[in-house]
Amino acid sequence: MAAHGEPVYSIVVPTLGDSTIALGQYFSAFYVRAATDNAFIFHDSPIDSGYSLDNLAPGVPVNFCVRCG
């Protein structure tokens, strides 16, 4: 993500898989590298991990009919 002097930076980073009851937690590891205009000067964050959950109910199907016609 490019930096343009903003007071706050954020980015959405997807995980590689979702945690489920059947398969347990699926951890993904992340780190952030802050670059400068000098290729030899940069700052790396410590590696940290997190996980996402597939806990959203699916939407109602469109044009669904239990007993049609």
C-alpha cells in the first residue's frame, strides 16, 4: 500500500482460510514492512497471527419455491 502522508493507514488483508468447528482454528501469520525512499532503510513489524471465522449465515436463495405449481 502506498503511503501519501495520511494520518492513518489501513488495509484489508484476507486470511488463507476460515476457522470452522470441524477443522478448528486456521491461523495466518502477518508482518508489516514500512519502506522509505531509501531501499536500504525499512522497518519490519514483529510477526503476529490471527484467524477469521466463517460465522455469517448464508443469504436466502432467490426465486426459491418449496412447492411450485
